[in-house]
Amino acid sequence: MAKKVLVTGGSSGIGECIVRSLAALGYDVKFTYFKGKDRAEKIARETGAKPFYLDLADVGSIDECAKAVGKIDILINNAGVAEIKLFTDVTLSELDNMLGVDLRGTYILTQKIVPNMISNKWGRIVNISSMWGVSGASCEVSYSSAKAGLIGFTKALAKELGLSGITCNCVAPGLIDTPMSDILSEEDKQGFVSMIPIPRVGTTDDVANAVEFFISERSSYVTGQVLCVDGGCVV
């Protein structure tokens, strides 16, 4: 029987690529969307994956989604928000939203999904962080903080769930060609690329390949790890 996968934020960018990749590999894929309902329905028609609405900033929505998707074997926590803004200009509501979606919401959803994995003595959790969660980024302090928290969450959860046959790992992408990276100008992108040891913008496939490794049996003895898919920026 195909393993049941849930990918959050699966209607665009990295999440969409993961959904399409895993569906093509034969997994039973479910994915969430927030604003992109039409896009989610298109992806569902093309892949056979099943879409579910989820607002990670709303505990009620998280609870409803967790009940709707049912038992999950593999959880890919990909959904998140980003913002470029001076530290001194970030408002409390903006900070709350960033931490609420990128960290708190992910924590709560995982808490609701994990019991089935524990019962089955098998599970895979992959959290999508960021290279900025590893090294920090100027003008992205709230984002870097949330993504760094996700790395701590990964490492701690890996230690707690290992005895239950569950691995928990993290992928930290660098500059990836997605709608989220469109907040950068082309000039800024090229300036960034010039500093990358492998001098190109990453692709969503680069990230999906790392996710595929972490959920496969090839990584059964790997847990609590952070894999930077960033062309060598974080060394």
C-alpha cells in the first residue's frame, strides 16, 4: 500500500514541485493550500493528489485540516511566509504572523499528525527551513528567527521520536526560483548568484530531490539533520 503523504503549501513553488514529484513516484499525496485554490485544483487534476485548505495561523483551521486528511505516514512541512523589512520597522502583528505560520502553526500541525506515526512505529517528517535559518539574513530577522526555530524543532523532535521509528530532518534551501523569490529584483538575484560557489539560482527540483532522499529507506539511519540545498552558500 502506498505511503500517505501530506505536503503543506503544495499549490506553488517548492511545495508544488514536491507534490508532483511524489505523486509521480506513486505516493498517496495530499497537500494544503491557503490562497491558491484554483491552482491547487489544477494540480489535483493533473496529479491525482488531493487538496485541502489550511491556514497555519489559525488553530481551528489546523485542527479541521488534520481531521480531514486522516492518517499520514509522511509529513512535509513546507508552507511558510517571508518578508524583507528593516528589523526596526517590523510590527508586532507582522512578527506574530511570521512566527505563527512558519513555526507555531507547523508545530501544532505536526503535533496532530504524529500520533498515527507513533502507533505505526514508522514515520517521516521533513521540515523546509531556509539557509537564512542557518546563517541569518539582514532585513529578514523575523524570517530567519522563525526558520532557525524550525531547525531547533527538527533536532529536538528527532531525538524524541527516534525510538518510535520516526525520522525528522530538515532541508534548508538557498535562493530557489519560486514566486517567493520574486520579491528580489533581477539585479539583486544576479548579485547573490555571483557569491554562490555553484553560481546559479536553485530549482524546485533541487529541493524535491533532497526531500525524496529523506523520506526514502535510503535515509533510514539519518535523523535530526539539516541539508542545505544552496549551492554551497552555507559551509
